Amino acid sequence: GLIPEKPTDLEEKLTVVKENSLDNFPNPFNPSTIIQYQIKESGFVSIKVYDYLGREVAVLINKDQPSGIYLVTFDASNLSSGVYLYTIDAKDFHKVKKMILLR
């Protein structure tokens, strides 16, 4: 008989993203946190982290990406405790969120 083919890895990873989102966990964190984001439209994506005075402290993503769900780790082991803002700028998605580094 015929053996059904196993779906390819590509097929398994194809997820239809219906909305944009941006979150991080854990929050508060020490010394690192995972930022999860999803983008519904392919295009250039920029994710940056700023201290509370508005100084850029990290550029985590700065490239073209297809629509999908992504994880990126923010390592703050060289930063002091406090509130940090992280931003996403994508084709149709712009958001700022707050995270707290507790030493």
C-alpha cells in the first residue's frame, strides 16, 4: 500500500498570522528576557531597546523578515536595574512596551 508522506518541515512551520503582537517573558526579568513578536505582513522589522531616558541600549532585530512568529533574547547582564522600553517597527505595526530589569 501507499504510505502517507510526512509533511515537510516547511509545511509544519507555515502559520497564518492574523494579528501583530509584541510581548516579553519573564517580566520583571534578570538577567535576560525573551521578546516574542508576530508580524502579519512580511517586510523590514526593527526591534530596539531604550533606557528610561530614551537612550538606545540595544538593537535586537534590524532586517527583512517574512510574516510569522519570532522569539529574540534580550540579555541585560551589562545594564543596571530599571525600566526599559522596547519598540517594534514593522510594515504595518509600531508598538512600544515596558519591561523591568530587577537585580
